[in-house]
Amino acid sequence: MAEYTLTTPLTDVDTIQLKAGDVVFLNGIIYSARDAAHKKLFELLDSGKELPFDLEGSAIYYVGPSPAPPGRPIGSAGPTTSYRMDSFAPRLHSLGMKASIGKGKRSDEVKAAMKEFKGVYFGATGGAGALLSNSIVESTVIAFDELGPEAVRAMKVKDFPLLVINDCHGGELYVKPKLDTAE
Amino acid sequence: MKEIQVMDVMEAVGKMCIKANTELPQDVRNKLEQAMAEETSSSAKEVLRQLLENADLAMETKLPLCQDCGLAVFFVEVGDDIKVVGGNLREAINEGVRKGYAEGYLRKSACDPLTRVNTGDGTPAVVHFDLVPGDKLKIVFMPKGGGAENMSRVTMLAPAQGWEGIKNFVINRVAEAGPNPCPPTVIGIGIGGTFEHSAKLAKKSLMRNLEDTHSDPEIAAREKELEEALNALGIGPMGLGGKTTVLGVKINMEPCHLASLPLAVNVQCHSQRHEEVVL
Ligand code: SF4
């Protein structure tokens, strides 16, 4: 399993080399968006309006951070469960999104979209929100402020620690539960 | 009649909200350390190492352990010989939640189910009251995260399905949930009662100390049997494989109707935050 240091915006060259199990330290700007923000992004797309950020080469982080206490750029900021964004991810991949960051399983449709558009799904450690916030050096709300924790933020990350869960070659890191030994 | 001021309740609840969200309880820490010693896979060890480092950092910085500071769930035991004065007990608990979640920079995650508009202050809390003998007010608090809660289920089994049916359902639920609820998880199981009561039993079982043993040896043996079966699934920390899929299994059982076998599986993540105070 290899280790990479990558910077957004990501390109096909960046993502094609990645294999499930690789460790990636991500740098640059990533965008936070979870349930409510995805809904709003799709309303913009459907009405032909411009999105608050450029999807080309983007990495979307499924996160709703806790409020920033004084002296810190952000509060705790670990991943939320990704399947709730499965209905949105394929279209975003088709429009240029390169990576999503979350925790938990993705649907077959999302995996197919990653294959087709050379995308990648990164896992961050769920429930390690305090630790992960150390790799976020700046955070600015850029859209949907009214959504509070669910607003879209531009986050500047420094060596954000990620694992490749699904690569664009069909590889997956999550293990299949051994039902035969358990029962 | 012992009098308890609502102001004292509010203060205590506010403090509990902050403490529970920023300090990983010792029982959970011990279990994570034990798991780290037993795991042989490097990815499992690395996840557990990060979780312990996260707990240290949260303690030091007062950042919440997890950005999901949960929906505030309380089990409150009200002694027969106390009188709450100066206001309403439920309102005092909600006021404590407002205060704690604001002052602790905790994420407010309560929203309207349909419009999804955030209530803005972390309330209303889910409060379960119980009347008990004595002159104490015991408040147990758990910030319940959405990721693990979403993996929970209630089912009405046929009585003939018995223990085997229960075991199968629990194993399949945990297998199906896979990496989603932030394993290693704690599985709270409510058996019996009615449809809604089984869920409450399951939730309440999660308030137990992770390192305790059930007082009934027969149930304790079933908890162990299930724990072993679930760990044999090999899902491991964060679903990356390993020996530790669950940190514990807790069963809470009560009699039920002749025709029913209600079963509730409440999934809780490794961020098994809980606090209690007695006034
Ligand atoms: S499941 Fe638990 S640890 Fe994971 S994100 Fe939710 S609250 Fe945090």
C-alpha cells in the first residue's frame, strides 16, 4: 500500500494511480457539503445556476463541523456517513468532482460513476473529529449560511489523513462480514 | 420532601453536556486500549490509536470528541420523596442543554423532521422519566450520534423464533451496518415489553458501564455469546477488518405479551459518551 501527498484540484493522473488501501495526505481546498447542502446544490444545478464553487477537480467532504471555539479555525470535523449522499454523487462526478470524503459504504451507482469519471472515495476516521480538525487550517462559509453546521465551507487542509476506500478500478478496502463464521 | 431547585438541575445538565462530549469515559477508553492490545492488523491498530489520540486531544483542547454532538438523550429517575421547585423539570433539562451546547461550542443537531430546519439550540432533548423510591434525582445523559442511531432497528419476532431468531437478527443487522456506524460499536439490545418499550430497553442498556457484567448470569452468558459472534464477523475498527467489531453487547430484557417477541437493536458507536449526576 502506497502513500501519496496530493493537492486539490485533483486530476485524472492523481486519481488513476490510487488503489484501495493507499494512504493519501490531502492539501489545498476541499468543500464541505452534507445532506441539506447537496439538496441545495442540486436545486442550483437543476435551475441552471452557478454553483458556489468549481466542481472541476474538486473534493467534497461530507462533514458538519461543530462551531469553532475562540482561537481555532474550526471545531471538531470528522466525516459523516456517506450513503446518504449516494443519490447525488454520480452526477457530481460526471460534472468534474474527483473525490468525496466520508465514512461507510457507497452504492453500486457511485462506484460505477467513479470508474467512469476516474473518481475516488476517501475514508477519514469517523469519530476522530478533534484530531482531524488539526489538519484544517482555514475554514470559510461560502454558501447556505442559513444551514448552520450544514453550510458549504471552503476548507484549507494541510496533510489531511485519508485512506482510499474505493478506487476508480473497482477496488474496495472495506471487508465483507464473515457471516458463515458468526452464525 | 427534599426540595431540588430547577436552577441546580439546569447547571448540572449544562456541565454534563460539555463533559460528556469532550471527555471519553474511562470504561470506553479501557475497552479501546484493550482492543488495541489484541488487534494484530496494522490498519485496526492505527484506527484505535487515532481514536485514543483523539480522546487525549479533546480532553486537552475541550473540542468535542466527535463533531456529531448527538441528540441529547436523558434517563431521569425521580425519587418519590423529592419536589422540584422554581419551575418545570423537563424545561430545566432543556435549558441546561441550551446552555451546555452553546457554552461548550457543541454542534446543535436537532431539526424539524420534514423541513430540516435546525432548532438552533440542541433542543428538544429526548427525556425518559421514571419514578423510583427515595429522595434522589438521578440524571443520566447520552449525546446520541446520528450515524450509529440510523443503523438501529426494531422488529417483532414470532415467539417461536426465540433466542436463535434474536441472535440471527442482531448478527445480520451488525453485518449489514458494516462500517457505517463507526465500529467498534456497542450494541444495546432490548428484548420484550411492547413495540416502543423494547426500543427504550435497548437504549437504556447503553447507559450501562461497558466493563460491567449483567447481574443475571444467564443473560451475561448471552451477552458474551453475541459479543463473540459479532466479533467473528471481522468487520473491525472502521470496517477495515480486525478482531474488534464491537466493544460490548448489553441486553435489557423484560416480560412481553404471549403473542410477541419484540426486539430492538440500538447501535452505538465507539464514541460511547455517557455521563450521570445525582442531585
Ligand atoms: S457514529 Fe458516532 S463517532 Fe461516528 S460520526 Fe456519528 S457520533 Fe461520531
